[in-house]
Amino acid sequence: MLAIELIADSIPPVHTSDSIQKVMDRMVEFRVRQLPIVNEEQFLGLIAESDLIEEPDYQVSIGALGLSLVNPYVLEEQHIYDVIRLFYEQRLTVVPVLDMKKNYLGLISINMMNEYFANLTSVTEPGGIIVLEISNKNNSLAHMAQIVESDNAQILSSYVSMFPDSTRMEVTLKVNKLDISAIVATFLRYEYNIKATFNHTGDNDNSKDRYDSLMNYLNL
């Protein structure tokens, strides 16, 4: 997925003529801690909540403030992983998206990223979760998929966690089957190390509830 596909059109940028009060109100409305400042189509930088709170007069325009704006952005054709990296490295709640001429196109909000991850990891889909610990030389997703598919199931999502200074890694698989006992048995037969399993049925599958709770928390 490309950055331009996740732009949140509902969050408008701010302008240098906008008052501190207007900018703060917009941050509260959209539950973000930064907003892009745009002059026509030119992206000037991100203004943060921390840039505003020490100014006593909230009617002052943000253009009158001595701001040292941070200038993170991604281009429209960059991969979503580049967006994730900016969110993580700079602790952002929004990432601006520019076109190839560096004109402002829109922004990606942290809430959009949460929705993207929910779809990416199939968190709302019922199924079972299998956590494997393997050596990096045995990291064959094709073989893992073959094992899962041998029980008439499919892998809905997968991700890898690396261990620092180690040749071991953790692979988490979510499959579209509630009873994963046969799949686990096959992994064991092929001498995979099963680190953990989580069976989700209609009665105990609370992954969607946990996701909804997270969304409600982020929207406070």
C-alpha cells in the first residue's frame, strides 16, 4: 500500500493566519497532537501542541510565533512502511503526504494507521493464533502455509519478531480456523517449537472486543 491511499481527507491543515485557539480546537476535535501548516499548497512544517501551550494569548496567530517547526513528511508513492517508521521514530500523530513537486496533498492520522493494522492483521476475523520460535535459516513461510493448508485452513496474517543478537525469531500466524489442534500437531511433527497458541471460538474470541476497546481509548 502507498502513502497516498491512506490520506485522511477529513482533517484540514492550518494556516499561518489561524489563531492559537483555532489550532488547539482543531487538535482537540481530531484527537491529534500535531497539524501541518500549509501556505496554499506549500507545506511549511508540523506545529505541535507543545509549541502553543506556553503562549498566554490564544488569539495570537501562529504565524507570529517563533516556531522551530519539524518537517517530517512522506511522498505520495512511498510505501506505508515509511509512514510507520516516521510515526515510530518521531512519535507523531499525523504524517503529511506530499506530491513529487513537494506540494501538500493531505495527511495520514494515527487512527488511520490503527485501522490499517487491524485489517492487515485480520484482528476482527475469528480464528486461531499460533506463535512459533524458529531459527532464521528455517524461516519458510511457504512450508508453514503448507502445514496450515493441509488441515483445510489458510493463514489470514503473519508477522515476524526478531530477537537482538540471536539467530532465533518469533513467527506469529493467524489462521481462519477455530480448532487449531490438528495444525499444532502437524507443526510439532515437523519439529517446530510452539511458543504459544490462542484458540478463538465464537464464545471466547474477544480480539474484536480488545480492538474496539483500543479504538475507544485512542479516541478519548
